[in-house]
Amino acid sequence: MGKIVSVIPKDLAALKIIHFPDPRLSKPASDVTEFDDALARLVERMFELMYAARGVGLAAPQVGLPLRLFVSSPTVTDDDRHVYLNPRVLSQDGQQEEEEGCLSLPGITTTLKRFNRVTIEAQDLAGRKFQESGEELIARIFQHEMDHLDGRLIVDRMGTVARLAYRRALKELQEDFEAEK
């Protein structure tokens, strides 16, 4: 059996969105190598978690799994569901600066500069490669979720003023994490 079988838990109902400073969020993810029913079930569970948290994107490391996989739904509707396996950036240009939040950092938002247009290559659930371009929100989702796949969070991109503004919230997340150990 391949590498992915060993990281996808049998009890997907137990999966939850993990929060900063869980160390699993800061580790780069590994490529998906098995495109099977377990992967499809994981993707469905990730959509459930993302919708329940009212997010527009969710990466596998955010549910504690070190896989290069993210799902998105920019309009938060079932007919606008997207799955990206082993994504990589092909091109990026322009600039946008918007407020951004993260499901792994509840209650924390920060203004970040991102590219305004991004083209990525990824694989679908069957392992077929495809390319997709996105602008504005979609480009932001691509960059945010791919940051997760590389072990980077918005807190890593925050400026000093934003870090100071959220120091209490970050400390509470740290304390909550320590209490759950």
C-alpha cells in the first residue's frame, strides 16, 4: 500500500480543524500518491469541516494530515466545489492587499499583500493534471492554501503591528493548545 493509506485515518468523523500553534501546521506536506476511495472520503470530510466553519478553503495540514491537498468553495455553495492535489504555481502577477483570516487562527485577521492573478497546475481526484487560473479571491485562496501546504500561516506573514494587536489572542490559542495536550 502507498504512503497516503498510512496517513488517512479510518475514522474520518474524528477529524477536526486544528489550531495554531499545533506543530503539524508548520510542517511542509508530502505529495498525494494514491488516488483512491479513502482520498475521496477525506475530501468529502474536508468540505464538511470547511462549510461548518464557514470557510472558503481548507488544506489537509489544517486537519492534521501532511498531504499536498486543499479544497475550496469561493461562493460557499455545493455547486462551487474544487479539489486540488499536489498543486504548484505556474505563474503569478499583479498585486492585491486585502484582509485575510484563517480557520486555524479563529478570530484573527490581518491585511496581507498577495498576487492578484495566479495560475496553478494540480491533479484531480483521479490523478489527472489540470491547470486553473484565478483572480482576486480565488488567487488569494490558492496562495493561502498553498502556504498551508508549505507549513506557513498568516501569522508568519503578519507585520509587527498586527502581531502586537493580536498578541493576546495568539497567547490564548497557545494556552488552549497546551491545555489540550
